Amino acid sequence: LMLLSHHLFFGQIATPIHWFGGDSLTQIFATIFKVCVTLFAIISGYGLTESYRNKNSQQSDCNFVYEKTKNLMKQYWFMFFLFVPLGFIFGHNPVNVYGTGMRGIFFFLIDACGLFPIASSPTMNYTWWYIEAALFFYLLFPLIYKIMKKHPWFLLIPTYILFAKYGAIYCREIFWLCPFCVGI
């Protein structure tokens, strides 16, 4: 519900938030509800950690990453291939978004892989940016997990500083790494 409220009612409000004038209460809460992304990152770290601890001892790290990434992408593709045709109905025509010819196909495939932010390519839905960060975390999970088990402060302190000081301005993956590590 927080995610839905954030996306439906978020507007460009003043920063810092003007609690007693200028910004509507709906916009204030919609802005605050962006915390749901942090919660997703924490839950992702926790969920992957529990799955990793309970995995079959015969399963390699590469196979674990492959299976988890495949499941993540299946869920993303379900939404992606549901959303793209709806673009024709709601005036967000995929041909207008991606273009035509090989370039359009290339942009479509980049978006279908969840990599539009890193490629700076067009997308049908800018709110899909989180899939890129999630892919980064899933692919590097065994390494991040092992670092967190041996030297948790090695990742937590610098990522917290970046998280608190810069936000997601420069690199979403680094920004969301702190709450992901908290989940681990």
C-alpha cells in the first residue's frame, strides 16, 4: 500500500518537506512512503540469506544465484509483458517509447532485461528501476553474504555513509546496498 500510495500521489514537493503549509498531507505521506524501497531491500537481503542457509549443500553458489535470479526475472517478465501491451491502450505506445528497427528492438530487449537504467535507454515504466538494483544484489549475493559474515562493518559503515549522505543520486546499487546488508 505504501508503494502504491507513493506512486499514485507523489509530486514534486519542496525539500525539506514543509509540514505546515505548501505541501498537501497526501504528498507528504506519499514522499515518506518511499521508505518501502528500503524495506524491499532489507527483505531481499533477509530472504536471500535464509534461502542460502537452507539450500542443499550440493548446490553451488552459481546454481543458487542462477535459480534465484531466474525466479526474480520470471516475476518481472510477467509484469513487463503484461504492461507493454497495455501501453497501446493507455497511450504509451511501445513503438513511440523504444523506436523502430534494430534500435527499437535493442531498447526493448534492454528494458526486458531490467537494464534500462544502466544503459540510459528508454523504458515503458520508470518505476522498474529497482529491478536493476535487485539483479545486482542477486548476482553478487554470495560475495556480499561472505563479506557480511566475516567483516560486516566493512560494508555497513561505508554504505551507510553513502546511503545517508548522497541518496540514490549517483548509484542506486550502492545506495540500496546498505539496507540489503542490514537484511543479511
